Amino acid sequence: MNVRYALTVHEGGYISAHGVPLAAVEKQAESLGLELVAVESGWKDYEINFKRAVSDLVRRGVTGGVFGDIDLQDHRDWIERVCADAGAAAEFPLWGASYRDLLREWAANGFQAVLTAINSSVLDLQWLGRVLDGKTVERLIALGNAEGFSPSGESGEYHTLVLGGPPFRKNLTIEHASPYYTMGYWKLEITGVREAQGPGQVY
């Protein structure tokens, strides 16, 4: 599989659900060696603008997209429909996998991420800004014993910003971040992301 582009949707320079600045996603794409396609859209016109972006990529020779869904059937159905309308296939390599296995594989392979948004109805403020390492993974898995809690954040329990891992040419670090609250979520206000100078804390 030849992955050439990264596609994201932002509103006013921010990825809405994750609460991270578009500039951080630009750094991710650069470090991964991908061309970023950034589409500005609100929720009202999201599908129209997303489909338009996929259609443009198809015209550039793209035949399909890769998505990280695990078990949300409604969301998979939506992705498959809009991609098909635009003439592209949709691949779901994680579909049906075990939350626990995926999280432990993530930690074992040395990926780095920070929890940038947490649903305040299921997680308290102490989780915000936590590094998604092996210790955090095991704590999330333990919480996954509660009914309706997805340790991988599949149902919106939390969102992350990936800062490093095997595909990254250079790991990234957050320069500064502070908490704020909006629409049921605690989020990090991130004011800068740069290349990391070495191993250690991500911010």
C-alpha cells in the first residue's frame, strides 16, 4: 500500500473534536513524509466538503483511504458511503480487533501520544495531558471493565495527538499547553509543536 496523503478537516485552524491546532497536524504530516490535505468546514457542510476533498484526491490518482475505526458500525457505514460516492474504496485494518491487544501493541511498538481531550462524564481532569504509554494503557484497560467504556476511546471517551512512533522521521514535542473546558470535554490549548531534540517528555 502506497500512502501519499493525509486528509484532515478543521474549523478555524483547529481539529474540532481533538482540540488540536492544524499546525500540529502539519508537523505530523511533515514528519511522516505525507502531503497534507486540509479541508476547512463546519459540521453543517462536513459531508459535502469531505466528499469534495476525496473526489479531488481520486482525480490525483488515489484509489482509496485508510481509516482507524474499530467497531462503530454507523461511522463505518458513513465513511464507506461517502468514499464510494467519490469513487474511492475505504480500508479498515483495525476493524474487529481487540481494544486491549491494539493498545498493548501500540505501547510495545514505542508510539507516543498525549490525551488532548477527555469526556468529563467518564474521565476526570487528571487524565488530560497524560502520555499514552504502557502504564496509561493498562489503566485504561482496567477501566474498560466498566460497561460501555471503550479503553481505546472509540466512543469519544478521549482524543489524542500522536507525537511519535516508528513511521515518524522525527518525534514531536508540545511546547506549551493549558487546560480549558468546552461542551462536556476538558481539552488542551496547545500553542506550539516542534521537533523533539531527543527522547524524554513530550511536553
